[in-house]
Amino acid sequence: MNNTESKLSKNINQVSSKKTKIKKTSPYKKKVAKTNLTGFLFASPWIIGFLLFSLYPIIKSLYYSFTDFNVFMPPKWVGLANYKELFSDDLFYKSLKNTLFMTLIGTPINLIVGLINAMLLNVKVKGMPIFRTLFFIPSIVPVVASSMLWTWLFNPSCGLINKALGKIGLYQPNWLADPRYTKPALIIMGIWGTGSIMIIFLAALQDIPAQLYEAADIDGAGPWDKFIHVTLPGLAPIMLYQIILSVINNFQYFTQAYVMTGAGSGQYSGVIGGPENSMLFYALYLYHNGFNYLKMGKASAMAWILFIIVAIVTWILIKTSHLWVSYGEGDDNN
Amino acid sequence: MFKKTTALIISFLLVTTMFVGCGEKETETTSKGEKGAPQEVKFWYLWSGEDAKTLEKIIANYNNSQDRYLVKGLSQPDEQKLITSISSGTGPDISDTFSNKIASYASKGILQPLDDYIKKDNYIEDFVPATIDTVKYDGKIYGLPAGAGEGLMMFYNKKLLKEAGFNEPPKTDKELMDVATKATKLDKDGNMEALGFPDFPFVYYATNMTFALGGDLISEDGKELTPDNEATIKALHMIADYRKKFGIEKIDKFNASNGAYVAPTDCFITGHQALRFDGMWLVGLINKYNPDLEYGIAMLPYPEGHPELAGGGEASSSVLYIPSNAKNKEGAWDFLKYIEGTEGMKLWAKESGFIPARKSLWTDPEIEKIPGFKQFSEKVAKNNTKVFPSFPAQAEYSTQLATYYELAANSKLTPEEAMKECKEKCKDLLNQK
Amino acid sequence: MNQKKSDSKKVTKKVFIYILLISFGLMFLMPFVFLISTSLKSDIEAFSPNFTIIPKEIKWDNYAKAFKEIPYLTYTKNTLIITMSCVAGELISCPLVAYALSKVNWIGKKPIFALLLATMLIPYQVTMIPLYMIWNKLGLLGTKWPLIIPSFFGGAYYIIILTQFFKTIPNSLLEAARIDGASEFKIYRSIMLPLSKPALATIGIFTFLANWSDFLGPLLYLSDQSQWTLSLGLQQFMSAHSVKWGLLMAASAMFTIPTVIIFFFAQRYFIEGIVTTGLK
């Protein structure tokens, strides 16, 4: 190639490099390299953080899961012993069952309540900020305090809930002492904590253009039709996200269980997970194994098993998402 | 606008770094101490409330009596957090736990053996020998007991017993069943008004009853765990029968409605429980919340026909220890000597209401005045108490026992089935470190 | 005629909505009402099975007592330090990463985003123990640093929100700046950030709320009492032998009120403001 020709092609490349690709001449390559470097630099905080706070600990925890480790003495390699012990441990299965119950039943309930609240709070009425704050407050009251309050509300003879049930003539269970009712009690408690779910739904609802509703009105659509054909599709992008997040959170359910089974909670049986271990959730059992029995190796094994379960469940949710969630216009392909 | 937000962020950062700087400096100077200033000794204890106030008094007395060490106390009721802190090397120099955890902690290297210190200062002669046994593991002493390990006694409501036709508390297991059943009261709706059995708090019942009835949770040679021993099964049958007779639901409702343990609405304190297993601290609380209560203190029942076994029960006491990675062990030992010494222990026992572990104090008139002293010391004298099995995985054994006690008491399994399963579950625990 | 009908329909609809809002609102407010109510009761009345909303004897001094009984100011200071540092950390790091994942067409754009999503799957229990040991080795246990440092590396949740938000800012704006010769960082600083105020406010507030009441973090990492946060401090009112209800509730009320206020004033930012801004 002679000089003028190469100069020409360079110029052409610079002008059209946005629309066309390919031409692998050096100015293009330089630009690509520069862009990659830029992207990498901007993303570096998270990348470094990922290596330090996620990748390394995950690998380390996998290592610990194969050891006998009580924190005070160096870890001792024991191979699959922890896993074998877990798979023959009743309480392990019990804690899994309890957590699955919370996830399968709690997740839909929380999402539905959050959505209903969000829709309610989306209406244009005076004083809306006040209402929104009212709905949000319960989710920011400290867990320690609200758990104690709920212990009261659930009191079998003089708590408000049973009093109300009594007035309607329904059975008044011994909420926190009857193993059949402890988890439902926790789920009811959880409804009051759906503030953050509500906020996300609310923000998403605001994103749905008013014109769509107006068009539906003109077509004579009733409220239910509008919900099915405007609201739900409009929420589709974040719905999957909310579901996955909610499922993951419920798999890690810990704080309320910790408070409701610990000191000052009204549980005097010495059983770590409440009545017949009905409140022994996976994360709680993990915590006891690690910090009460000082069996960090076993706790790490539990953590990894949870990780794998969560990964599988999420993968299933995503793979089947196209069956029940439809995306709006171009949102991945920016 | 953007400039404003950057300004805000930067000013926040500045302010917070200032605080962080200040905070860090504070802790540095106090822990290192300047030349001539007393060295800090951190004492974290599980007690709170009134007991904590007593400890702070003792600490103040100690600090005033010398100027080499300055003890700083902290109430830290969450034992797991305490252990977590110790594990990270940021824990205290001296702390406390219960004697039924000594083996677990000692085997993991958490506790500093005290034998050398004790020998140097010739310290433990005055202690009741049985109490020193509770703090030994593998032949070494790992802490000092605060109390004589008197354990629990049977508190009884004189009025409720009289109304049921009893002028004396039950002495044997059969009598207990009889009294409990007859003293239970139901109101017109069939709800429980007075609880006859020592059903509340549940956690105090089964192990204590096991020991009281002459059983043990570990074999004599220490080679096998025996949750299925006869005494435990008998004890579980008793509570299961009581619960079946009056209805678990009713009892649960009663327990739930009658407030939290040792709160002002505690069912025994308010006079709604006929028989109760509890510790000496209950005396102080009754005096505080319901001083007019007519009650008595008796020993736990013995098995019918075996009066020589009277005074049984679980011996456990609080134990003060020095973590193996404590920063100031010398200071910790010095304070430990004081609080476990005659002067410190006397004030402690007197105010917190327990029987001191030092024999010499037993003849002290002020100690004799501690409510319940007579009955509790009689029990200690009988020497029929036992300790919870001492081995590294004892915490897990305790949890498994609690789980199966509950299943048996609620008749989800028969006591025989429950304890057999428990034994099966726990068969490897003794081998664990 | 139709106008009148639809007008009255609108009114009944409004009334209906108000009724729903008020009743649901009261229901949701209930725990907080109990909180305040108990905070004004004496211990004995707090325990009484006969529940009353207005205490027979209003103990205003529960608040003063709670304030004195635990080192409230110290705990507040600690909580503020940690919370505000985390807010600063996230606000600095998250937009940077979000920019890379939304507006820079580099080779890692999609993979890193996918990795980001994947890390949200990791239950914190998996990394909890090794992280604890790492901080142990670094000698930072018992300090606030383990709670602050990670926020300077970007939280996945916030990055995702910001990325989605950045995507709504038209590329044409950036292109114009690029053609003018502006560096990526200049574009980031002078175009992206100013247009993202609502989203940034949202992130800031979420971070604040999350850290203000964080319990497990301080539980694991703050051992010395002088370092405790409010959420840990509340535990001091509870012990195996008694719970000081009135004081606990008073302290909890004081603990909650700042967050309520912040939410009330900031809500319009993130609820209404997270909507696409378009060209301004």
C-alpha cells in the first residue's frame, strides 16, 4: 500500500467506525483497546471487590467445608465428613423444610401484598406522602423491638389477633407455642415488613405511561382488565427480578428467627429452634453450628449446600421465565 | 447542583473521618495506658440488671483498693457474641460462663488453665472440693466457681398446697405427682388458673429431675451417653402424664399468658404456680415483685423408697475464667483473686443471693441471712448433686436432650422411644473434639 | 348526563380509595402505635394482659431513662459513622461501575453484568465465615472497618439499579460530547452524574436505611461496647432474667424516628424521580 491510499482508508475508518465494524486496521484496534481499558477502569472497584470479598471467601469457605475448624485451633482436613454428618442429621432436613416453607409460601404472599400496597399508593390523592410513610414504617422498626411486639400481639389469650379471631368465632391458635402455627405467625409478621418490595413496585408502576391506561379506558376496559393487560405487562421487567430477590432473601431468613428463639423471646424449652424446632430455619441452624457449637467446618458445608440450592432454583426460575414474564421493548440491548 | 452534592459528600467524609480518628485514638490510650497509669483489665460478664450492678460495686471496690490495675466491666448477655469476640482476639481479659460448658470451651483451647497461678498463690483450699471438680477438664483447672453449685430447689406455694389439702411439700416423686395434680386449678371456662406441676420453665425440669431421681446422663465409666436411663424416662412420663391429663394446649396458653420468666407476671411470683424448680435468685425476685407471697423452699423429690438419694439435682454454677488469648492475664488473675476471695465473694453472694463456694463463708452470719441459705446449704451438704456430663460436644448433647425432652413431654413420642432415638443421635458425640 | 354519572363515579371511587388507604394504613401503623404506646408504660403495666393503647400512667421519663441507661449518644455516633461512610462509599463506587456496564461498549460489559447478577445469588452465610477470618488476619476485628470498606467497592444491588437507570439516558448526549473530544471521565462527571440525581438519591437512601438497622454485621464485628451501634445497643435492654420493655420501646422509637423522617422527605426522589428523565 502507498501512503495516500493508507491515509485515505484511515480517514474512512475514523468516520464510519461507529456504523460499521470489522476493518481491523490499527487505529480501530487502538480505539477498541482504549474502550476496553476505560470500561475496565470504571468497573474496577467492583471487580476488585468481587475478587476480595466474594471469590476468595467463596473458595475459602469451600475449603473450610472439608475441615474440622473451631476457630481457635487451625483447621484439620476431614474430607467429606461434614457433608456426611449433615446428610444424616435430622435437624438439617428439618431446617431445610422450614426454610422451603417460608420461601414457597412467604414469597408469593409478600409479593402480592407489596403489589397491592403499591397499587393503592399509586393513586393520586391528597396526603399521599403521609400514607406512603405509614405503610413503610413497619419495615424500618428494629427487628428486636417489632419481634417483641408481635410476641404480644400473638399472645393466645389476650393478644389482639386472637381477640379478633374470637370475635368472628374462629379457632384461636397458640401462635408461638404450637409448632403448627409458629411459621404462619412469622409469615403474618413478614407482611408488615414488605416496605422495600412495595417501594420498588411503586417506582415501576410510576413508569407505566398514563396513556396506556387512558387508552384502555377508552376501549371500555374494567379495572381487572386494566390490571391484566396494562399493569402486569408493565411490571414485567422488574417482576422476575423481584421474585428472584425475594426467593433468595427467604432462603436466608435469619434475624426474626434469631430474635424469636433467643434470650428474652419467651421460649423456655431449651430447644434452639422454638417449639419442636418449627422455627429452626436453615440460616439459624447454620449460625448455631458455627457460633454455638463452634463447628465452623460444618457451618461452611451448610453454606455451600445452600449456595448450590439457591443457584439451581434461580437457574430454573430464569430459564422458565419466558413462560410467564414478557419483556417490554428493548431493555437489555442498549 | 452537582457541586452541592459533591460538597455534601466530601463534608460527610471529612466529618466521619474526624469521628473515626477520634474514636480510634480514645481506645488506644486507654488500653495501653501511659507510664504509671493503671493497666486496663476488661471484664465482660453475662449478668445484667441488678446482678450487674452488684458486679460493678465489686469492681469499684477492687479498683479503689489498689492502683496497678483498672478493671472495666461490661454486661454482655449474648454468650455467642462473647465467644465470637474471644475468637478474634478482641475479647475481654476475664469473663464468665456456666460449669456445663467448661469441657466444651477447654477442649477448644479457649480457656487459660489456672493451675500455675493457683499453686503460686496457694489459692483453693477454702473452696468446696465438689465445686472445683465442676471446673476441671482433663485434670486441669480452667476457672473458678462463684457459687457452691447448689443448683435448683423446689419452690412451693403454701396457699395453693393448703387449698389442695397439703400442709407439707412433696418429698418423693409419687407425692409430687399427687400434689401437682390436686393443686391444679381450672376456672369456669376450663382454662388453667393455677399450674400444679413444675412445668414452667420447661428447661429446668427434665435434667434436674433425672439427677434428683438418681439417674445420670452418662455411664459411670464415661464411655457412653445414657439419655435413656430409667430416671429420665420416669421424669418424662410424669410430665407427659400431667400434660395429657390437663391438655397441652391449656398449659401452653397458661404459660404464654403468664408473662415472661421472672418478670413481674411470672406465674410463680404472682401465686399461680404450685410447684416450681428454680434457683436461689428467685428469692430476691419474689421479694421485689410480690413480697407477700406465701411460699417455701424444699429439696427436689427423691425416688419413692430411697430417702438416701434426697437432695439430688444438677450442680452447676457460674464460673469465672480467663481466655487463653487475653491480653492482660496478670491483671485478670489479680482481679480474679479478689472477686473470688473472701471479701469479694462475700459481697457478691450476699447481694446476688447465692451460696458462696468458700467453706469459710458458710459460718458468716451475713451469709447465713441470705434467703434460702438454710435449705440450699442442706442440699449441698447431702452431696447428691451431679454435674452435666463434661465433654467437648456437651453443648450439642444438651440441645439434643432438649429436643427429645419436648417430644416426649408432648407425647409426640413415648419417653422410651424419644430417649432411645436421642441416644442413637448422640452416639458419636463423645468421640468428637 | 354522562358527565354527571362519571363525576359521581369518580367521587365514589375516590372515597373508596380513601377508605382503603386509611384502613390499610392504620393496620400497617399498628405495630408502631404499640411501640410508642408501650414506650410510655411502666414495666408492670407493659406486662399486663389487659392491653390499653393509652397507658394509665404515662411515663415520659422512659425516654430520658433509655437515653441514660445505655450510652445512646455513643451508639448513635457509631451508627452514623458507619452509615454515612457506607453511603459515601456506595455513591462513589456504584455509579462508576454502572457507567461501565451501561455506556461503555467494552468487552466485559455483558459478562461483568452477568457476574454481578450471579453474586447476588450468594447467600451471605457462604462468605460470612471466611470474611470474618480475613478481617481477623488483617487485625480489623472489633473495628468499624469491616462494615465500611466493602461499600467502597460497589454493592451489586445498587449497581444494577443505576445501570438500568443510566441506560435510559440517551446515547446521543454522550456521542455529542465524545465528538467534541471529551474524555470518558469528563462525560461521566458532567453529564451522567448530574442527570442521575434521583437515582443517586435513591441509592443513598437505600444504603442509609440498610445500614442504619444492620444487626448481624455489628453483631459479628463490633465487640467493644464503645463501638456498638444502636441496633446492638437495643439488645442491652434484654437479658435472660428480664426485659425492660418500656425502655426498650422508647429506645426503639428514638431509633426509628430518623429513618421515618428521612423517608417522608425523600420519598418523592426515589419513587417519582426514578422515572426516566429524558432530555433536560
